[in-house]
Amino acid sequence: MSNNKIYLNMDEKELVNDLKLAVLEILFEKKDGTNRLMRCTLQPSYFSKPYLNEQQRAEHANFMAHGEAEPDKIRVLHVWDVEQKDWRSFRIDRVLSCQLTAG
């Protein structure tokens, strides 16, 4: 894993693994059609609170355990936004680019 790694062909398992190890800048299209650049991670040392509810924890645990969702379900990844210091989520199919950051 290098700081200038750019995900051109999204590999979701690799993305999740890198989120567990580092902070990534992820550019994605929001529900309203605008783009957002978010610095996020799945490193527990950044978390200041748990997921907001049981459903989010279950969805994340299911994603982490299986790495695959049912074909008719929209894939959503819950991550810690290091700038907002809170949990955020994005649809995997809306990711435009992601890149490792220095932290």
C-alpha cells in the first residue's frame, strides 16, 4: 500500500482492507447528484463513537464478513469521516475515485 495508490478498477475487498489500514480520500456522487470528496477510514483508533444504530452495525458486519450483498440490494459502505468526526455512508456504485492519503 503506497500513499499515491489510485483505485481505477474498484476492488471492493481491497478498498475495505485499505480503509482498515489507512485514511482514504473517496470521491463519490451523492444522492442529490452532487459530488463529495470525503477523507474516511475504518481504523478503530479514529472512532469516537459506535455506529448510530443496530441496523448500521449489522449491515457493516455482514459486508465485512461476506464481502458480497444480495444481487438486488444496493451496496452501502459505512465509514468514519475523519474531518466530520462522525459516521457517514456512500453507495459503492457511486464511487468515482479513491486515493490513499497521508492520514
